[in-house]
Amino acid sequence: MYRVPSITRPLLLTACRTRIIAAPSHTASTLTASYEDCRVLTQRTAHNFRFSFLTLPREQRRAMNALYAFNRITDDLGDDESLTIEERRLRLAQWRELVRGAMSGSSSDVIDSAGLLDEERRYLPAISDMVARASIPHEYLFAVIDGVESDLHPMEVATFEELERYCYQVAGAVGLCCIHVWGFREGPKVRQLAIDCGLALQLTNILRDLAEDADRGRVYLPREDLARFGYSTDDLQRRVINLSFRDLMQFEVARAKRYYARGEELLDHLAPPGRPILRAMLDIYGGLLREIERRDFDVFSRRVSLPKWKKLWYAGRAILTTRLA
């Protein structure tokens, strides 16, 4: 049996078990406007994810727009370089309490006399509605905020185990939110598969963004890996591409591919409407990983990306292949 969100009930009522949790009360017009704001934000900024969202039924697509909006806002609050570290920390703390209040259906007690988060508040009705309808444990959203807060100071990771813990917060917890939106077959493996799938996507982001992150004092490649291949953080900051760097990158790409294989395994545990979007995500981000390899691991000269037509092609292929499987 599948665990599916109430947003999919009209589609899956006869095939799957449905668990319904009441959403916080919002007027219809407020909720509609909030979901539209989330859609616009996704359309404007989700350069990779938004193509995979096209594979979903309308209501689940709306939910994913709201989930993306939560993550985008959280990231932006942590990355706003026009603010001091303490100002960013304050805004993340206020955002946490606003989200907590919205999800509990109570008015927020956050003191925001300066109106620091007025812009962000309009997304909260959709976010809280999505969380309630998909029965998402609130701890997953707070884990994401914790991960972004940990990025406020320069970061270096000693071991892969440390990197895994960080990736759980900023990606694995998001993967867990996703399977609640899509619907999944309950079992002992599915939670870890979702976490590992998020790790695969995050490792791809880390490899693609090495230079940009290093400029911000963030080195996510474990020090134990750098030492193993004789490549230093100073080399990274100077954009050195040599045999040591290529060996290091080849090792990291191979590791990411092992986690992509876990994502492939997750497909079998998802309710049918959720399979195309995961297939598209795996193909699009896997395509970025292959592009890194094709460039002989040169992620410094120009940003690694895929053309729009290829992302659309992956999304279309995902719909066909998962429905025919």
C-alpha cells in the first residue's frame, strides 16, 4: 500500500491508502494567491527543478512549488550578502518562528516591527497548506533551516560523515518532504533511499559550485579526500586544475553515482504519479554530472549547466518511460 497525501486523493483513492490531516485555515483567495506567488518564484528561479515539476499532476505541482519556495526563501535569507552574519542569523530565526506559527495554525509571536520578513510572509499560507496536506513532519523543514544557518560562517568539512550530516539537512530532509508530496510505499528502506537520493543531487551541486563556494569560504569536499589526492584548499581557491584535481573529482563523481543508484531504487517505492518527477530529477542532475565529466572536470572556466531543450527532453522522456514501465 502507498502512503499518499490528501492532495492526490481524487487520483488514487481506489488504489492507495490515504491519510488526511487538516490544513491550517486560510481563506480561499489568500491560499490561491499564495500558491500563485510560489509558482512565480519557482518559474523565475528554479532553473533545473521547474522542468521536472512539469511531470506532476496539477495539485502535486502546486505543492512542489510551495516546497521549492520554502527552500528558496531559506537559502536566500542565509545568502544575502548585503546583511551581516548576525542580521542573517536573526532573519533565519524569525523565519523559523514564522514557519512554526504558520504550520501550527496559530498567529506568530515573532517581533518584526521593522517588517524584515514582510515579503516572505505571503508564501506561508501555501507552505503550511502543503505541509498539512502531505503530512510532512515539521522537523524536516526545521532541519533545512538548521543547514542553512550552519553555512553562515566559513565551512570546512573534515570527513565524509560530516558532509553526510550537512547534506541531510539541506538535501536529505528535502527528499523526505518530496516523497510525502508524491506518495510512497511505506517500508524500512524508503526513508534512507530518499535521504541518499537527496545526497546524490547535493553532491552534484557541490561539484558544480566548487569555485563559487570557495570564494565564500565554504569547502564542502572533505579534507580527508583532499589529503588523499594531494590537493589543497589553497589549490581550490586558486582554481588549480592538475592530475591531483582530476583524480579527486573522478573519485567524487564515482561516489555521487553510487548515490544516484540509490535514487533509481527509490523509484520502485513511489506512488505512480511521483515516479516521473524523480526520474526527471535524476536525469537532469545526472546530466550535470556527466557534463562535468565531459569537460574533463573543469568546473572553473564556466558554470556547468544544461540547455533548456535538454531539460525539457528529460522531463518528457521521464513521463513516457515511467508510464510505460
